[in-house]
Amino acid sequence: MAGTATGTAAAAGLAAGRRVDFTPLVWLVNSAILAVLVVAPLAILVYTAFQSSGGFTFGNFVEAFGQAIYQGPVFNSFVYATSVGILSVLLGAPMAWLTGRTDMPGKGFVRTLSIASFVTPSFLGATAYVILAGPNAGLINVLYRALTGSDQPLFNIFSMAGLVYVTSLYTFPVVFIMTGAALTATPADMEDAARIAGAGRWSVMRTITLPLAMPAIIGAFILTFLEAMVLFGAPAMLAIPARFHVMTTQVWAFFHYPPQVEVAAAYAMPLLLVAAVLLWIQRRIMGRRTYTTVGGRAAAAPPVRLGGWRWVAFGGCALVLLCSIGLPYFALLRAALAKAWGLGWTLQNLTLRNFSYVIFEFDPTRSAIINTLELATVTATLGAALMGAIAYVAQRRLLRGSRLLGFLATAPIAIPGIVLSIGLFKAYSRPPLLLYGTIWILFVAYLTKYLPIAYTACNAALATVHADLEDAARVLGANRLVAFKDVTVPLFGVGLISAWLLVFLPSLRELSASILLFTSQSRVVSVVIYTLYEEGLWESVSALGILLLGITLVLVAIAQRFLGQRFLQI
């Protein structure tokens, strides 16, 4: 009887699927939402760059780039981004090889802390290093003066070198992850053949392993270069006190009273162009990398034996992780638990009041925590759902222009957050869609910015679901939408969860777009941290930063527990 009832219910569901087929409408609505999210702010941004009270003009570009004071940030940005890209490769690529191809001890420890570096906001790293290496009261400089009697600091974090150093500590994991993935995917056959022919281990690495991993290393360099080009938090905290600007901080400065929105839009055009060109180059490079194994599954490469250098290699990796995780987390925790962080580590100076203050007493923080969690949850949920549907339409070629949908879904990756915010500001700061001043404009910014991450995760997971399973459901009478809901979604659910996490985590710490779009009613945690930093409230900044890091690391630990490394495979 139970089997008969189940069969009857299934038949009823299939019959309902036959009666009303809303499938084309659902796909079209999702596609229209995607087009509005991506195309509208870009079109308005370009229009704004050429806009004036008298109509079309190039005057905004003349104003933006005609003065020497505005040309300096362009040069600074390229120096900064290039230096960060090079240093990230010098740190991340050797660490990936050591953990992936050698017998170095502690490889799990290195991987775990590298992921922790990956999810740590660079603006919190900058805050920690002001506490550690500020020229006057920085803990390292205070210790250096006490030991040497010198009047000069050992290291001034408020400098271009300091900015490059701090940023690289949180971008090298991109190189580490991408190079590690390339090494894992590379068959060991050629390396084995070289060893049989008499090549030494260093010769094999130089002539075989490195060339095979080079496309991934170059691609990672481009991504870290772009990350530095579009970053706002760390440059704002370290470059502005050092009295120099990069392009993102200069764009932000154009919004100071009186705001020069049109000039800011013109000034942002090179950022948009550079990002688009470099991402196209990165896709071309990565697209050429193919490995083919003939005769079965490729065997894993045997680990290179380092002998007495094993612990030296581990020490080098540990030193990098000490600088990116150990020292910054210690500095933030120390300041968060101190009544005044400059008074030293004594029992009399210990307190939990900073946590109580930022959670229960400081009204902007309480509302910001609620806003941040709501924004991250809604953005991640709708982003994963929307991109799951778009990835399905694009991969199954269900509409004309399906490839265009895939392009639109990944296009926002070429739009720097602070550039996107200018387009959104112009689009939604006037009727009929007056969103500026509300939390909804931040939601649109977050959703647009993280569409590519959600799409890539969903697309990769969907590729593992064979279309024959959906066809079987359709043979039984289900329409395409019912087959998608009842068959496809359960089978690539892990991809949806991964997409949700990959959007939720960065949404917790987004600053580049938020800094131009927030108001007193729509603050988020990252903006409050930056505001408290500007006011010099280091203890409160540290307490709020520790809370943000705690939430992030707990979620990463849960994701690793249930998804392994798949949630990072985007």
C-alpha cells in the first residue's frame, strides 16, 4: 500500500509538472536579474565618467589625470601591486612545492594556517602591524629600542615597504593554493623519466616541475596583482598616514565634501580596464594548461627527500605563518584584552570590557553586527540560488545566449569593489530606485561583487551531474524545472553549500564597496572597524577584529570538516 501511495504521489507531481510549465519564465527572470545586476552599474559608471552639466565631456578625465597630485597615486598603485605580486609568488610558490612535493614535516599545519591567512582580512592585518611596528609605540620597535638603546625604530609600518609587506602576507595564499592545485594535477611521468635519465632532484624541479606549474604561478601573480590594485583597507590604514595615496584611496578621497562623483568615475576607469585585461590574460594562460595521461590514472609523484634540510624548510614556512598569523593574532588579542594596549602585559591591565563594550554598549557596533550577519546570510543564500540556476541554464544551453549568461556571471570579477560602488551610487541614489541610505544598496553591491565566486562553484559542481539523470525524469513526465528541483539540485547540493560559504565568508569582511555606500543606518562591521581605527580606539578595534576572525575561522573549520578542501576549489 505504501508503495502504491508513493507512486500515486509521484504521478500527481509529474502530472502537475505537465499541466503548468513555468520553466522558461523562471530561466528568463533569473537571466534578467543577472543582466540588471551586472550591466546597469557598469553602463551608468561609464556614462557618469563622461557626464557634465553641459552634456558629454572629457573634462572629467582632464580633471582626474591632468594634475600631478592625482598622477602620483597611479604610479604608486602599479609599484605597490607589482611588488605585492612578486613577493606573494616568492612566498607562496616555494611553500606549495614544499608541502606538495617533498617530505617536509608539518605539511598539514602549513596548509591549515595558510588557509587561515587566506580568510584573514588584510585591514585587520594592517591594524595588528600598527600595534606591532608603529614607529613610536609599536611593540617590536619598543623592544628594539630597549635592547639597543637606539632612538630610531627598527621598522616603520607607515611606508610603501610596510604596505607591501602586510598585503603580501594575506595574498600569498592565493599563489599557495593555485600552485598547489597545479602540482597535484601534474602527472609524475615526466619527472620519473627525468630521474631515470639521471637528472638530480633540483634539476627535475627546475626543468620539469617548475615549467609545468608556471601557468598557475603566472595566473596567481596576476590575481595577487589585481587584489593589491583594488584593495582599500590596508592602503587606507597604512598609506594615508604615510602621506601618499594609491588609486583606491584617491577614489575614496574624491567623495569627501564636496563630492566629485563624475571625476571619481573617470579616475576609476583605468582600474576597470586593467582588471579586465589582466583577467582575460589570466584566463588565456590557465586555459592553455592541459595534462593528459595515457594508459590509466597518473601516479602521484614520490616526495623529494630533503634530508637535513627538512626542518630548515619547515622553519621557513613557519616563519612566514608566524608573520601572517602568529604575531598579528597575538597583537590583536593582546590589545583586545588590555585596558590600554601601550601599558604592557600585566594583570592590572587585563580586562574583558572591550568585548562587552563593542557587543553590548557601542550602538554602531551592535547594529553593524546585525547588518553584517543579515547581509552575509541573504547575499550568500540568494547568490547561491541565483547562480545555481544560471549555471544550469548556461551549462545545459537552455536559452539562446547561454554563453553570454556565463560571461555576465563572471564579469563582476573584473570590477573592483570601489569602482562598482560608484556605479551603484549613481544608479540607486535617486528615484525610481532610491536605495542609497539603506542596507539594500549594500546587498546589491555584495551580490554583484560575489556572483563570479558563486557561479564558479556551482558550475564546477554541476559538471559532475550527468544530463541523463534529468532526461530520465523528463521521460516520466516532469518538466525541466521539476527535474532540476527534484533531481539536479540534490545531486549538486555540495556545490551549492560551497557557493554559499564562499559568498558568506568574504561578505563578513567586505570593505572596498561598503566604504562609499554606507550611511549611519547601514554600517557593517568592516566599516565600524575602520571608523574606530581612524579614531585611535585600538582596544575596541582589536576586540571587534577578534570577534570577526573568530566567526570566520569557526565557519572555515566547519567547512573543512564536512567539505574538505572542496570549498576552496573555485
